[in-house]
Amino acid sequence: HLGYEGERTIDGKKVAITLAYNPSHLEAVNPVVLGRTRARVDLQGDGKRSSALPVLIHGDAAFAGQGIVMETFNFASVKGYAVGGTVHLVTNNQVGFTTGPEEARSGRHCTEIAKFAEAPILHVNGDDPDAVVLATEIALEYRQQFAADAVVDIVCYRRYGHNETDEPAFTQPVLYRTISNHSSVSELYASRLTTCGSAPDGELVTLRTEFEVMLNAAQERAKVAIAKEIAEREKTPATVRPFQSPYDAKVDTTVPEALLQKVAPALWTMPPDFAPNQRLSACSRLRQRLSSLVPTLTGASVKVSLSPRC
């Protein structure tokens, strides 16, 4: 969710890269990105609007389900809002939280809404990195040539659950059994390179190790940079009065221990004829053990104990 600004030198030319701060509310950042893009080209006097490129990255469920996507497409060619086209990259992992495509939309593809803006849509297999790069290059060339939106639908999968503690093995057990046995993109690509003789297996291992070292080093540098930035901000006197809400009075939300003990069994009790998933059984046993700790439980520990991924 954190924004970022940086500058890269590509083929001898400096390119400013900006990642907009984005909230958890999916797709809300879309008009913000396009508004900033329009402001940038206007300030530069760029009538062709080719000096700035907006790229929006979507999820499949959000792309089909959030009305703001259609609203953003609606202004794509309106004179007062046009930005010379946007490249849309859809990470189509075929699940939204725990909702499958068949329950999330009426159209065959999650990108149907883009037809509203007559945008070309390229569907590509996420297991084929070369094809993904090619599709993205085609979308970019289309945008540059016609100053219009283009969409790349990357059909892939989500190996693990969403970060909000859901467990897809409970809601899509057959699909996730298949995914768990499916090789990762990097493994598939490495196998292709080795088979065609483009790279020896040992070289690939070295490249992976070097890349992981680079990522870890970058993360450590980022921690130091963030700490320095926070320290500098704390030195700067506040120029904005702290927000005071008339509704910030503390409210007692506690409940009697006896009530918790009474309702707690519902967290682990299952019908006698129900055969639970192995992980669900483990969660059930953990919750039952935690019930004896009710007097000492914190809100955080309760949330974790209620998680299906416990």
C-alpha cells in the first residue's frame, strides 16, 4: 500500500517511476493514477499525452466486480480526462478472496467490461513468462500508436490464501489440490531453459541465489532508509492540527467471561456426521484448548485463533 518514487536510467534516458499510495479498497486508486498522469502531461504542455504512461494492475474479481473500473474506462476518451491511453494488467488468479469465477461474474472473462471502451484484450498464460512479456509489449505498442487503453489478462493462479487469513483449501479443495501439485512459474521456466540448452542447470541455481541475495540486501537498505525518513519527519514541526472527532470517546466493548464460555463451543463443535479437512480439525482442537485461556486472551490472540489458517 505504500507509494514510491524513483528514477531509473534506461538506454541512457532517465525515466521517473511513481507508485501511487493505494488503499485496501480495491481499484480506488485508478482515478488517482489517471488524474496524476493527466496533471503531469498538462503541466508539461504535452498535447499528445505521450510523455507519461499510466499502468494499472488489477485482480480478476475486482476488475469485474468494482464499478469504479467501468467509471474509469468511461472517461478514457473524454477530452477533459483522457491520458493518452492506459495499460491494464490483470492478475487473473481465478479467485477473489474465496469466490470462484462462476460465482463472481456473468461474463466468460473477467475483462469483459473493457469491451465497453473498445480496448483490445490479450489473454495470456501466466505460466509462460515470454508470452506475458510479448503480450505486454503488444499492449504498450497499441497504446503508444493509438493513444487508447489496452488490456493484458494474465491467466494464472494464487498458490496461497489471501493475507486476510482465509484458507482456499477449504473453499476450493479440488482446485488447490491441483495447484499444490503444480510446478511454480520459475520451476517451469528453468526446466524450459535447461531443456533447450539456453542455460545449464548450475547457472540457473547461481542466478537464483544471486537474485535472492540482491533482494535481501535491498530489503535491509529499505529498512534503514525508512527509519531515517521517520526520524526526519519527527523532527519537523506539525503544520496541521490533529484531527479531533466527536466520536472518539472510548467505549467499553468487553463482555462477561461467562458469556464467552457459553458461546465458545460453537467455534469447534461439528456435526457428528461431518468429515472435516485435516487442517480444519487442527484449528478446531486449537480453539478448544484456547477456551481455557479466556480470562487472559487478547484481541489479537482471539483473531488468530479464529483464523482458518491457525
